[in-house]
Amino acid sequence: MRYRISAALAALALGLASGAAADPAEGMWKTQPDDGAYAHVRLGPCGAAVCGVIERTFNAGGEYASPNIGKTLVIDMMPQGDGSYEGRVWRPSNDKIYIGKMELSGDSLALKGCIAGGLICSKQTWQRLP
């Protein structure tokens, strides 16, 4: 009996040491085109929040080396527990940061960037990449 309890505690400790489960929004996402260009953004942990960094950029001519590669587009999105997130988003085309919201639904991610306390928003829907 003592052996089973010790084995169970050891398994629990290993599970805790391996870290928490990944947030369901983590992964690579394709943005909608904005001013003729789109990006592949990797969402991942940044503390207790989720952040997104531009990894690749594309325009009508194909992939190109944008100066925005490596910049954070999704900033400190805190999960709200129901598939929604609140934080900030950066829009490269005008270099402004907005109040941000995300809503995850399967392989689709609806993002909003808002001003005026959320009264005026611009929306995009991103698709998860394999």
C-alpha cells in the first residue's frame, strides 16, 4: 500500500514538473489580409497570458521579408475561461495598439481591435495552420 501511494505521488510530481497544459489558442495562425498583406502568427504563452509574434509575411507576390517579422501582434491576451481572451493588439499598417479581444472556435480565431472603450472595432478572423 505504501508503495502505491509513493508511486502516485511521484507521478503527480512529474505531471506538475512538466508544466500546465497548453492554451487551446496556442499554435500558428494565418491572418486575414490587411492593406494587401497577411501573416503567419505564432500564438504562445507569455506569463499567464497568450501573445502572438509574426513569423512570416506574404503579399500578392508571395512571401516577403517584412520589417514586422519578429514583432508582437497579439499582446497579453488573458483567457477569460470561456474561449474568449482580453488584451491588446497591434496593427502594423498604422502602428497603433488597440484594446484587443479574441474568441476561439475550433480552428477559427475571431479578433477585434477596438477604440473608444470598445464602441468602435475592427475585426478579423484567423485560421489555424497545421
